[in-house]
Amino acid sequence: MLVTLLLTLGMMVLFVLMMIVASYFMPVAKMAEFFPEDIQERLKPRIENLTMTKKRVVGIILFSLIMIAMLGIFVYAGIDGIHNGFSYGQFLIRYLVIGIGIKLFDIIGFDWFVMTKTHFFQHFLPETEGCEGWHSFGYNRMQQLGQIIMILICCPISALIFYLIGR
């Protein structure tokens, strides 16, 4: 269980790094779609004028490396489970702890704390200062619900894949 908790913590660290890279480098315009509507409106001029600068290229590279590292954590979780002779249930619990842990961290740590209690994003996106959306926790309930459903679908599949590989 210790390895599972460490892998979950690793995912949380990578998630924080991903948010910092996305906010500072703005590697992709799609980033704005995760914000409330009024913030998206204020960001439109910036997004429409995005050009491929060195800063954005660095951001794309860093963002890609973080995504690869996140995938690596899931793969390592499976390989470690194979080496330890995990049953399907043990794989499932490991993947659910990691998946639900990172989703709770996203909802509580970022959507509630960072977005509504700090000025983290406004530091990188000053044109959004004063937007009401920064105080609207839960604006993306349907998006979060969809992601939770995907976690509940992907975790049993991942557990099954690594269980079958390890047999």
C-alpha cells in the first residue's frame, strides 16, 4: 500500500507541475476551456493571438514530458503489481486509489483551493483579474463527473490488463 500511496503522491506532484507549466507557458489554447465562461471570454484575445514562440515550444515539451511521466506512473504501478503477484482485486484497488486520489486532489486542491482561495491563475493571466468565475467552485461539475466516470471505467480495465499480463 505504501507504493500505491507514493505513486499517488507522485501523480499529485506531476499534476501541480502540469498546472504551473500550463499557466506559465500556455502551450495550448485548449487550456482555457477548463475555466469558467467569463474567464474564457477575457482570455479570447490572448488565445486568438497565440503564436508559436520559443516559450510555447518549451511549454509543449515540458507538458508532454509531464504527461509521459504520468503515464509512466500508471505503467510502473502495473509492473510493480506483476512483480508482487497482485490479484485482480489488488490491481483494481491500486488503480482506484491513484485515480480517485488525483481526482480528489484536482477538485479540492485546485478547483476549490487554488482557483477560489488564491490568486495563482490571475498571476499568470492578469487580464482575468476580477472575474466572478474565480469564485465559482463547482462550475465544472459535469466535466468532473465525466472524468470520474472515465476513472471508474479505466481503472478496472487497467487492472485487468496488468492482471492478465502477470498470469
